[in-house]
Amino acid sequence: MSDPNTSLPSASYFIIVGVPGLQEHYTTLFLIFLLLFLATILGNLMIVVLVSLDPRLHTPMYIFLWNLAVLDVLVTITIIPKLLAVLWGNNRISFTGCFLQMYFFISVSATEVFLVAAMAYDRYMAVVKPLHYNTIISTKACLTMTTTVWALGFLVPLVSLVLASSVPFCTSNYVLHCFCDYPSVMSLACADVTAQVNFALLLVMIGVWGPFLFVLWSYYRIIISVVKMKTVESRKKAFSMCSSHVVVVVLHYVSQAVVYIGLRVDSISPIGRIFIGALYYFLTPLVNPVIYSLRNEKIKAAAQRYFGLKFVFPHTAKNTVSAAE
């Protein structure tokens, strides 16, 4: 292997370092990430198939859930297959392939942030304005919202990544990460990239903080509405309608915050930053289908009906949910 500090006339390919210092454990890591990949794909594809097949799940809430599962599949296949190749010894990636991986990862992540906000609005309408829910969150409105979410997610990062791809890379072609991460790749540029990085940071701040503040506002209104409910049973029902989404929101934003802090603390080693990144890149897509599958009676009933998964999803007598679901 050549020296990572070797100067290049122009980088036509990058070398993904992977997990430095753990090369002797690459076989074990390969098996772990392969199992993680299979579990994540199977869990999310199960939700995609169930929502597609079962007419009972053709409602706005489950349309949002279907989109979340598709996004989790996309982010998984964007990162893990190449990571497995790196662990197997094929750590080279073309310039075009690197930026395509970067674009799809950022776009899918951005789309998921917008989708989480859309799901918060869905829960807000279900709890705060239940009598108007079916009118406002109709199937047509839901499809319009999801289409907008996908369009924003894939259009917002496009300009910044096109600008980044035009930068010359000639100091080194070693990406100190387990995939083509934007900060890791841009650190290899041999030109002043301050303007590109600041523009990308501005888009990230708008794309993350805007939806986050909207989610906070939605749940503030939900909590106020629940507190005003007269019976304990109605309060429990309202919180139950939002519980799965709350867990996803907390997991999503906490893992993002941990990654953000981890990338900016100088005392954390490159290995530590890679494993911190794995919290968001790998754990969230794996856990999301588990959260919705285990807490949702309709999903469990559909899994029993189509797949016969009685052992995984034991049948319960409580099989009713609100009309808002």
C-alpha cells in the first residue's frame, strides 16, 4: 500500500481506509456488517411488502411508514455493500462512484429528516384535530407531501455536491472513513474549499433545524391538546398514537447530535469517529422497523396474515386502532 500522504496530479479514484488499526479483525467485522445488512434489509422490506399487500394499511400513516422503510433500505444499500467490499480488500472507489455514494447518502438522509417532520404533522392532525384528520390528511394530500419530501431531499444537496465535485483533489486520495463522507473527502482538496463547505453547512443547518423546530412545535401542540383531555383513557390513547413516532424522532435526532459532536471533538480518534458515525448510519435503519412492528397491532396482524410470523409477532386480543391510523 502506498503512502497516504503521496501527492497526486489529479485524483481519479479514492481509497477508503475503512477502520484503521482493526485490519486483523476485518473478517469478524465483515460478518457483523453482513448480518446487520441482511437484518436491516429484511426488516424494512417486510414493512414495504406488508403495506403494499394489505388494503387495511393503505392509509396515510402507513404510507409514511412505507416511505420511511424504503429510505432505510436505500441508505443501507448506499453504504454497507461498499463497506463490505472494503473489509474484503477492495478499498478503491472511482471519483464518480465516490461522489455518487456521497450524493445518495446525503439525499436519502435529508429526505428522511423531511419525512420525520411530515409524520409529526400527521400525528399532530390525528391528535389535535381528529375530526378534520380524514379531510386534511387524505390519501391525495399524503402522496403530495411524500412527493414533496422526496423532491426536496434529492434537490437540496445537488448544488453543493456539484460544486464539490469540481474541486481538484491532489494532496491525497485516502478517505479516512468507512465510506465517502463529505467532510472526509473535502479535507483532501488541494484548493480553498471554504466557500463550498460553508454553503454545504448552511444547507445542512436549514435542512436539519427547520424540520426539527417544526417537530418540536407539533409535539408542543400535541402535549397541550392531550393535557386538556378530560379522561385518562383518552390521554393514553393519544399518547399511544404518537409513541412509535416519538421513539423514532428521539433516536433520529439524538444519533445525529452524537455524530455532529463526535466529528468536532479533536480528542476523539478516527476509529472512534467511525464507530460514532455507525450509530446513525447503521443503527437507525435497523431499529426503525422493530419499533413500528412491535408496537403496531395492524402491522403484527398483517405479518401473521401474509407471512405466518406468529412466533415473532404473537397475536394479541387488542387488534383495534383509531381511525386516524
